[in-house]
Amino acid sequence: MAETNAAAGPVALVGSGEYLPPMAALEGGLLEGRPPRYVQLATAAVPDGPEVVARWHDLGRAQAERLGVEAVVVPVASRADAQEPAMAALIEGAGLVYLSGGDPHFLADTLRDTLVWRAIEAAWRGGAALAGCSAGAMALGAWIPSIRHPQRAATAGLGLLGRLGVIPHFDAFGRWVPDFLTRMILPDESLVTVLGIDEETALVGGPTAWRVEGRASVWRLGAAGREQWPTGTALELALA
């Protein structure tokens, strides 16, 4: 598990909407005061096929153009790619590193203990912002639930925030899977804080001071129910 420190940049845990116009203000805010170098990894989308990955690359470049910054695509598709020094070198000088959506289990398993992940962690420790949306947010924590099959065992994340589990698209799950939370096996609350993050919404900050940004809410989930934090809420959370 990585330890947060005062020199590290902010972390953004995003429920949905990466690279789209409604989230441009959030992404621009993360880049503010940092190098105009927007590093993007669509690795989580690799299981969905090359056309999906290419779409994420195109969306990321378009967002960078809106923001007036350089888009740097890091096309990691496998653990072999993630061990390539040339791939890791692309992350140097980042103002923002963004892990976009797809399969969080694949993303964590591909990046864990690789040169690319170490480069991402080093950039963040050096002051770059780090964002994960949907699968990207899930992979940054310690606990990745099986969203499609809630009663299956969870898997380990990258552990940057070692007390965190994320359920993205949280406001949509009531429509998709009405009994989702009753079927979800939550981890021990003394070890992991589980957050539901609504679509087009983010929890931004760290190491302990956080703020809800976007159009909706973040929810803390536990055996006793759920606690809502609407947009604009500032709170203290120890997630490392």
C-alpha cells in the first residue's frame, strides 16, 4: 500500500464521465497550476477490444484540446507493455494522470508492480494530480467488488488508497440492479471504507481532506445503511 504525503498531488475518484464536456471543469481544475501535460491510460478498456480503446483515446485527446493542454496517450495493453521503460517514460512531467473506465480487475492486474505503475505513483508523489473514473477509481483502492456478480469474491486493487473500495455509477445501480446493495458482500468496515460515487460526480482531495464535486453525491456504505454527501460537501476521510 502506498502512503500519502503532503507533497503528493490531489486524487480524483470519479463516478463516470471522463473526457466528456460536463467533466471538463473538474479535469481543468486538476491541471491548474501543474504542467499542461495530460497523461491518459485506457488500459481498463482493453478487454472490450481495440475499437473501444481507440474511442477512449479519441475522447481523451478531444478533452485535452478543449482544455488547451497536451494529450499524452500511454497505450498499455498488457503487463509486458507496462514493464516497458519507454511506456513508463511517457508519464514523466505529467500534470494529470487519468485512468479511464472498463474492467477494474484487468486494470489492477495489468499495472500492479510494474514500471508504469511505479512511474504513475512517482508522478503523483511529486505533485501531479491522479484521477480514476469508474474502473480507474475502483482500481486505486484496496478492494474491487465484482459489480456484475456481487456475491463473487472481491479482488485486490492497486492499493494507492489502501482503505478504500469504490462503487461507481452509484445512482444508476438503482435502475440497473434494484437489489444490488442487498446482494453486495461488503468488506469489514474497520478495514475498508466503501464509497458509492454517482455519475458525473467526484471525490477530490487527499490525503485526508476531501470535497465532493460534480452534479450529484458520494455515499458512504456500510452494514447500517448509507450516508449521503452532496456536491460541495467538504469532509475528512483517512483512505490511505
